[in-house]
Amino acid sequence: MTAKDIIETQIPEVLKAKPELAKDINAVINFDISGEGGGKWSLDLTKADGWVSEGNAEGAKMLIVVSNDDFVKIREKKLNAQMAAMQGKLKFKPMDMGLAMKLAKLL
């Protein structure tokens, strides 16, 4: 599993099953994932579908910076997202705790 699998396949599957999550978050989130399997994506949860696109979007509400390995571990529940953030492995710019908590439901 890579960040690409999670962002391009798994997150849209979760959103199709639970469209209320997109409505609840209602923001554009950019991902900057380093390492092999990483890349840059934007997740536009202001739309009804077609949420994921490659590259970072202008005017996003938050940027998430993390390594591919740590992102996969967070998705597999092998790494706690709060602990990763405290250890500096997971960074939110700007830090919006409310938005981060809503996003956790999606991951």
C-alpha cells in the first residue's frame, strides 16, 4: 500500500460510502507526501464527487506534510496520528485542530 493507493482509491471509496463526511469537512486539503510512493494531491471536499486531483490546489484550507511510510502506518492504524503530529512526523499547515479531527474520521 502507498499514499497514492490511499488518496486515489481508498479515500474516494470511504466518501462514496459516507458522503456526509465530505459535507462535514467541506474544505480543500492539500497533501505533500515525501518518499517512494509519495507525491502531491489535493482533496476537494466542497464537491459532490471527483474529490481527488494530482498536484496542490490554490487556496486550500490546510496542507498535510508526512512521509509515505508514516501515512501508510497511520492508515493501517499502526501509528497514532496524534502521536505522529507530536513527534513532528505529521504536520498540518496551518494547524486547525477542528479540521484535523474531522479529517481523522476519513482516514
